[in-house]
Amino acid sequence: MSIYELVERVAKHYRMSTDNLNKISTSTLNQKAVRPPKTGFILDKSINELGYKPHSFEECLALMDEQIKQ
């Protein structure tokens, strides 16, 4: 998921407009290191050895909402 997609999904979750979101090139950010447009993790070991059960991004947003309410 790109940063743009992440922000878009957060906005949609909270029923906010995405009209003001603009895609930009990472080259305009003047970062010292080259960054990949999409990143992720291989979770096989944590799932198999630790019994970790990953959640979707939207499920995590809902869990955070519940924790904030407490």
C-alpha cells in the first residue's frame, strides 16, 4: 500500500473527503535516501511460530477506534 492509498483509506474510514488529496512524486520530497513506493512485511514466521493473526488495515482502524473510546 502506498502512502497515498493509506491516507485515502483513513479518510474513507472516518468519512472524510478525499478531494484535497494529491498524489506527488517522492522526488519532490527531497529525501536523502531513495524509498520504495510500496513496502510491506513477510509475516510467515510470526504467524507460524507465534500464532500471530494479522488484521486488515480497516480492522486495525476499527480496533483503534474502540481503544480510543475506552
